[in-house]
Amino acid sequence: MCSSDLFYRELVRTINQKRKQMKLTIKDRIIVGWNSDEVMIKKVFDRFSEELKKNVLANEIKEEDGVLEKVKLNNIELSLKIKKR
């Protein structure tokens, strides 16, 4: 399994953990905002965008600026924002 696959799996786990902390149900859809300077992270979001939407029940995944929560996945820093749609 390559590093982008591992990062993707960790990303799904992290987003679903945040959904749980927000007390969202499977009926609730989210919007995922993200930002990173890491090329590998950008490739993961490009490659797995549609699959990620299905696995985290998101209507939209978009790169954005603004106030995002810093998250460290596999020693790579990423900024995320999860909000209920």
C-alpha cells in the first residue's frame, strides 16, 4: 500500500471521528474544507475526492483559506474544516 493510500485511510478516519464529535448521524451531510502546501495531500484530495465524499458522507470537498483546524496525519500537517450542510 503506498503512502497516499495510507494517508487517505487516515484522513477518512479523522473526518469520521470529527463527525462523531459533532454528534452527526448518517442522515447528516457535511462540507469538508481543507488546505495544505504539501503536494502529496493535494494529490490525495484530487485522486480520492469522489471516494472520500462517499466515505465521510460529504456533499462537497473544497480547498479553501480561512480559519481551519490544524490536524497532523502521518506526521504531515493539514488544515481542515468540517461543517454540517
